[in-house]
Amino acid sequence: MEESLKYLLDAEQRAQQLVDKALEERDRLLEAAAGEVSSAEQRFKARVPGIRESFINKAAQRADQTNAETLRRYVEHWEKLEGELEAREERALREAMALLLDPASG
């Protein structure tokens, strides 16, 4: 009986050693994972200013393109209006000359 108890005590000690090893391994893995998370968080925080700057640069480029397109359309519209104004001035001058030269035709 004493031999059986000794065997069971030895088995319990080995089992406890395995449990202790497993707990130590778990703690080590948790610490390593926490370190990796912290490192990843630091890398992300370090990248935030660059991401923000890139976003601002792209937004500025889009704004510049929009402004350039708006200005181009404005200039085209202005040139069209100037062309119409010139055509109407010419027509008004022709009609005025026609009236001056032949008052009876008007």
C-alpha cells in the first residue's frame, strides 16, 4: 500500500510540475503577445502623422484640380460672352450705319 501511495504522490508531483510548466509557458506567451501588441501599437502611432500628411496632400491636390477646372470653365464662359458681345456690337454698328446712310430704311 505504501508503494502505491508513493507512486501516486510521485505522479501527482509530476502532474503538478507539468501544470506549473504549462502556466509558465502561458505567462511567457501572454507577455510576448502583449509586447507584440505594444510594438504594433507604437508602429501604428508612428505612422499616423504620415498617413495624415498623405491624406492632406491628396485633398490639397484634389482642391487644386477642382480650382483649375473651375477657372478653366470660367475663362471659357468669359471668352464666349466676349465673342457674343463683339458680334452684337458689330451688328449694332452695321444697323446704326445703315440707319445713318439710309434713314428711310429704318
